[in-house]
Amino acid sequence: MSWIEDAEFAPDKPFGPQTLPYGVLVTGNGPVVAVRVGRHALPLRGIAAELGPRLADLISGDSLDPLLAAGRDVWRELRERLTGIVTADRAPAGAELVRTDWHTLSMPFTVGDYVDFFASRHHAENAGRILRRGSAPLPENWTHLPVGYHGRAGTVYVSGTDIHRPSGQRKAAGDAHPAFGPTRRLDFEAEVGFVCGGEAAAHIPTSEFADHVFGVALVNDWSARDVQNWESKPLGPFLAKSFATSIAGWITPLEAFEHARVPVPPPDQPLQQYLVETEPWGLDLRLEVHCNETLLSHPNFADMYWSPAQQLAHMTVGGAPARPGDLFASGTVSGPERDQRGCLLELTWGGSDPITLSDGEQRTFLQDGDRVTLSGSAPGPGGSVVGLGEVTGTVLAAARR
């Protein structure tokens, strides 16, 4: 029996000893690095002596940055030590549990570069049919490489941060000229993000994925669809995506997902050698998307065409290094069924087929006051459940200029 008396700290619960995600809690003594244990969190500064000076130096600050840079061997060592501590029958000296719902989370690491991919075939084909009617659903290059774009690291916000409706240029069909103003088609995108760590490196092969990815977190890449449709000709998203991206405050270590690994679907044609996987790095992550109190969809990351290892290989094959704190996200996670679609663009088929919320209201796109919550889990060892921290955000009216 563990000294942690919390009914949610159990193998059949998302945040039992098989998960142990890292976050940074805001406390009366400032931000502290902690691991989540059920409904509670264990600040690590208080048990620094139990960890020893080398590990203590990595977790005694106000962010995960030193730990991200330390590398895979250290990540594994710390996780093993923490697993032993939280499953022991006695609490170590200095241990103090705090309720997660009594504290806010701060951004757990300093975001370096941010890259967003477009790795779901179901999403890419649906978006193509909606936005490029009369053309082939997929661009010619899509099955040959993981399509992506560089985002704005400065607008990656921790879960719970309110999101102001962005403004930009938009042009509806039949308009002679574009108009400027708040987006009328604000959307969410249910995504999975990967936090880089270890030694900075370029040309990372798929076989070294685990050496350069510290952990996994849910991501909501908010999107202004009317702005996107007008400005993405011919280049990719710009203002339509750069205003806000939300990330969960708890980062689940990649090692926790060892039992969730699955192969991605066979490619349509032979791939360039740098994209060939020698071991599978698709992940069986089951997601849920809620708007206010309504469950909208439950995408599965196992349906993705491109694995995160292939995404990282493509991101670095041109010579750009992945560095500790870099973040890359999968793009919208969608499946073959309507209730597996990961954004309103698909769920409402471009606004032509509204969805009905549990209170009877209808939506084509998000309204001010709407709250979007992404959650998820994966299979763990021995039939356990590995949790992903929620990412939430509430839409506010456009900020006054």
C-alpha cells in the first residue's frame, strides 16, 4: 500500500503510479516542479534530499527546462526514483501533497521552436473536400512527407488561459473585397504535442525518436477558419493560427506510453529512407473533446497516417536541429466516423451541418463564452491506464485595439 491516500492514485486510474506526469504548480512560495499523483501533486523540491544532489538540481527550479536538457538516461533514472518514492509505504522526509484543484499550473517549460503538422489522413481529406471543392482531397505531396508549418512559440499558452477571439482579413464568397474584423469561424483542433529534450541534434532518424522526446501533452491549436481560407493562398496558415495554441500543464513522460505503441497504416508508396520506421511509434491515445458540457467527439491517435517519429525525422532532415523545449504537434486528430472528427470544420462540414449541444443550443463554430476541453488516455502496463493532462480554454470576445 502506498503512503499516498488518494483513491485516484491507482493503476486503473489515469494518474496512478504508471503515469507520473510533470508540471509546474503556482504556490505561495512561487512556482515548483511537481508530479501528479491522483487528485494530488507532489512538489519535488521538498524531497530533493531523497533524490540526491544531481537529480535535485534538475527539479528544484521553477520550470522543467533543466530536466529537458538532461537527456534520456537521466529522465529514466528520475522516473524510477519517483516511482519507488510514491509507491513506498512511508512518505519520505519533506514530502507534502497538495490538491491539484487548489493550485493553478504555469507553463511548465520554455517553448523554443513550435511546429504543427497535418498528419491525419482523415482530417486532411475532409478539410480538402470542404475547402477545395472540385479538387483532389489530398495535395500531391501529402502521402510522401509529413506536411507541416512553423508556428509562433510566443503564443503557446498553458491550459486554463482564456483565448481572445482573433481578428484578421476574411473574404466570403461573392465579396468584392476582403473585410477586417474578428473571426466569425473560430475553431478548435484536437492535437497531440511532443516536447523535445536531450542533446540538440539535426538529421534525427526515426530509431532515435525516444532520445529526443521527453514527453507528450495534449494541444489545442485554435484556428480562425475564415481568416485561414483567405490568407492561405498560396502559402500556409499565418494569422489564422498564430494567435493562440493551448497546451496541457502536465507533461506525461514518453516512457509511460511504451505499452501504447502501435504501427501506423502502411504507406501508399515506398517512402524516402529517412521516413522508414524500424520500430513502431504510432500511439494508441484515446482522446475526448468537450464543448461546455457536451462530448463532441472521441478521436484516436492510432488512426494517424504519420507517426511522431516520422514527424521529428522530417522536421530535422533539412538540417534544423531539435533542441530542448522545442514543441511539435500532430495536427488535428480525426478518425473515419463523424464522432471521431477533431475540429468543428469537420464536425459541422464547414458550417453547413450544425451540431446541437446538451443545452439545446446549436453551433457551427465557437461562440464567445464557449469552453473547450481536451482529455485523453492510453493503455498502460498490466491493463492500467496512462493519463494525459487536460487542456482547456474559454473563448473571450475580441480584444479592443
